[in-house]
Amino acid sequence: MNDEIDAPLGDKKKQELNKIRQDKTARKGWRSLVQFNSNKLPLARILIGLLFALIAFIAAIFVFVDNPDGGRPNALVPIVDAPIANQVATKISNENKKPEINIVNEEVTQLENSGTSISIIKVDENMPDAGSISTIGIEALNEFGAYANLVEKTPNGAIPQVGKDGKTPFNAYQRASISPAAASGKTLIAIVVTGLGLSESGTIDAIDKLPDNVTLAFAPYGRTLNRTTAAAREGGHEILLSLPLEPFDYPQNDPGPQTLLVDQPTRANLDRLFWLMGRFGGYVGVINHMGAKFTSSAADFNPIMEELALRGLGYIDDGSSKRSLAANLANNNRVPFAYGAVILDNNPSRSAILASLRILEKTATEKNGALGIASALPISIKTISEWAKTLKDKNIILVPASAVMSRP
């Protein structure tokens, strides 16, 4: 600083001019460098060339590489068929094996034979009149839980139909039971437990604990329905399909996918019905799930009842709606029918369920048979199982639902 003050005025001016010249020279050199780089390295052209090369590479992959799943997200997932820790469920692992049954002096023995395509009844030649009886082929249930001649294949799956010989699914799948006429004055009571099939472990537990004559209704949404319904049949239970129908507060209260709705074209509701029917096989009929609004509309409900009649199925009304037209429509269409006289677990406590069972007993005595409805709650299953053990002392017989259904 002192040097600048002490320097002559001319020298100071020369220094400033030299500084300005140096700055101009530096800027000119930078421009030259940039110009040189841009001339030697055309960045825009290089980037465009790389882009075209990338496009050509991708096109070559599609043309020359045989990969039908290219571009699709995929993952390899191991499939494990975990066994069910349950005696009833483990029996169904050989479901597709066709047993051979020998009838000898009225004693039936079952021999497993995986090589046969049908079950054969053989009659001992030493039995009286054996010569007049020939061997008969008995068709076995398929993996869907149905007889092949009693299903129609549709885009929605295999759905029930009446066989060419006139046999109906209702008759084919019902559990053998005593009739009211043969009950010798004893009271017949049937119980349907609903809400099964959604939880595999809960369903298997219910199958284990409930008496064989309790009928089980399966929701059409479970992931393992073929397995759980097969376990139910193996356990001796008659089964039903739960049919979701529109309630008055729909959609706030939604029965589930493919619910049958009022004010819809008949074809639309039938398509939904076929989808629901195709979830599993081997059921004697259907039972409503909700549906107070739908069952009160004859225009919407009657085509469904007509279809049940054509397909040889029964219908059970759970008794939750006093407006239901089910009884009249079933009678008009000659559909086997029963009405739920008592809902057993509106109050899900042991004492309340036992009180409802006493009401059911009284109703059955007065009307020569009655049907009760319960949900698959653990407390309901336990209470019904305990109650069933007391029936011998009450002159009451627990029967499957089909035994108390009307036979038009």
C-alpha cells in the first residue's frame, strides 16, 4: 500500500493498464479453450449418438432374445402343501383315490386302490339271490367335491345341475338320516352353523368338535374351500353354500363380492349366482347370508329360486327377516325348503345360547321338527356340542338339515 502511495503517478497508471490487459488476455484464453474443446469434442452429437445406440440395443433384445416374460415382474415362490394337523383333514389327502368296496354278508370293507378309475361294488356269490345281482359302477366324487354327471362346466367353474337320469344334487349329497315318519314319535332338530370356510383352522376345529349331523354352511370366499369342504364331507357333515343377498342398508352393510342385488337385470344376478355356485361342490342347497331387501323383492328373488329348482338344489331361509318371500317362492317352484325357527346365538354367551336351544326344543316338539341357525363362533360351537350330548335323555334326535326340509 505504501509502495503505491509513494510511486509516481505515471507508474501507477501504467500498473493499472497492465492489470486490465492481463484480465483481457485471461478471458480471451478461456474463450479459446472453450472453443477448442467444443470443436474437438461435439458433446451434443455424442449424446445423440449414445441415445440411438441405446434404442438399437433394446430393439435387438426384443428381436433376438426369446423371453416371453420379458418386461414382466416375476418372482419364484416355493409351493408348500402344508398338512393340516387334524385326523379328519388328513384323511382327504387320498380323496382322488377311488376305493373298492366289497359287500360280503352285509359287512362292508373298504380297500384303497389308487389304480382304479371308479368304485366297484362286488357281491359275494354265497349270498342269497346273488345270481340276480350284477356288479354296479358307483361314480366317485371328483377333486371339486361333486359327481361329474351332476355339474355343468361354465366360465365361472363347475356348477350344479340335474343329472341325465333325473338325480338332483339335493338327493345326491344329502346325509342319510331318519325321516319324521320313521322317528317313532321322537322330535327331530336340525342345526346349521354358518360362516365357515373363511378361516381354515377355525373351520377344521368346528368340523372336529361339532356332531356329524350338524349341517355346515360355507362362505364362497375362502382360499382353501376345496380342502375344508372335503374335510367336512369326510367328517360326515352335510354342507350348504352361503348366498350373499342385498340387505336394506347396502352398501354400508356389505355381504361380500358378487352379492345379488335388487333392481338389476336378471342376467346380471344369474351371472353372479353362477360365480358363487362355482366356488366349491357337493352342497345340497343354499342359505341366505343377509338379504332382507333382496328376499322381499319377488321380481328379483323369483328368477333365482327358479334357477335353484332347475339345478336341483334346496333353499334354507335363516329366519332373520320377517319380510322374506322365500317360503312362498320355494313352494311355487318346488324347491326343497326349510325355515330357521330360532337364531341361537344372537346373544353370544353360553347361557343365552342354551336358552335359545330350549326354545328350539319346544318349537320342534310343537311343529314336529325345527331348524336352528348359529354362527361359527367358538362359544356357539362349544355350547352346541355340549347340548347335543344331552339329547338321548330328551327324546330328541339331531338330524341334518335336509331331514327337516320340505320335499315338494
